[in-house]
Amino acid sequence: MLETLPAALGQIADYFKVLSEISRLQVLCCLKSGSKNVSEIIEKTGLGQANVSKHLKILTQAGIVKRQPHGVSVFYEIVDPLIFEICELVCDRLAIRLQEQTQQLEHLQILRDSPHRD
């Protein structure tokens, strides 16, 4: 599909750029359990107010998070929970790679420690 839509590649790259910042991922993880205001996000993530506000703005502009005014507060929530499936796919793939690397290292250790080396 990607090869037929080269114009879309820039938008796809931009979407992944938004997800490439650790602080934004922290904010997203914080919002996974439901909508929160800036104070709650700061409390849960330990990030500073300016930092949280900056990342919420970027996430909102990317269409990943939406703002919902409630009285004098503004609450933020995830627009599409599919974002967490993307993250889980990446995590699963990284876990598999780590397991493969660990097995390779263990195999090399066995070969190195083997008394029957040539």
C-alpha cells in the first residue's frame, strides 16, 4: 500500500515523529486510563507544566489527543485508542528481538566456554 501512496509517506513520517518523543509517550500512557487535566498529567508523569502543555499541544495538533473543556478546566483524552495497539505491536517486536539477541549471546557464551573448541 505504501508504494502506491508516496504522497502519504510524509504524513506517516510526521505521525511517527510525534510518537518518537519519550515525554509524549508518557503523556499518552497517562491518558490510557481516561481523560485527565494538565494537573493530573503532571502528577502522574512527573513532567513540568510547560513540558506537558507543549506535548499536549503537539498531540492535539496531530489529532491523537483532543481537548474537552469542563467548567474552568480542560481535560485531554485519546482520540483513537488504536494508538495503543501500534505501541503494543512495537513493544512485542522489540521483545522478540531482545529475546533473539539474548539467545545468540548465550549461544556464543556456550561456544566460548566449551572445552572442545578448535
